[in-house]
Amino acid sequence: MADLTEALARRGVKPLTDDDLRGNDISVVKCRACSGYGNCGYKTFFMYDGTPYSVCNLRLEKVRNGEETPEQAANQLTAN
């Protein structure tokens, strides 16, 4: 696994930490392939727990800033 991590790091894949996710699950920031091909300009690959993930930078910034993602906001509405 270390070889994969090192190879991806050489290609610019950055690590994603629990601090970045602020207690959220990785599924909150995973890319939803809005354009179908990742051509939106917001898709980036990150390593989290030794696994590469396609992450939406817009969702990641919302989580980092303490804002709700669209799914979290919808879940709040249905819970009330």
C-alpha cells in the first residue's frame, strides 16, 4: 500500500485528514460527477486512510468552513 500512496503523492494527490472533514464521513465530500466526466473544475483526488477518493472541492470547502452541504441541509429539513 505504501507504494501506491507514494506513487499518488508524486502525481500530486494530497492527503485528506479527519480535521479536513470536521467529523463528517468521507461520503459528504465525494465527487457526485456533476458533469459526468469531472470536467467541472472542482474535482480533485485525495488520499484518505490509504485509499484514493475523488473529492468535490466545493463540498470540501463547505465542510471546512462549517457550512452544510446540500444533502445535509435536505436531511435537516426532513428531520424537522
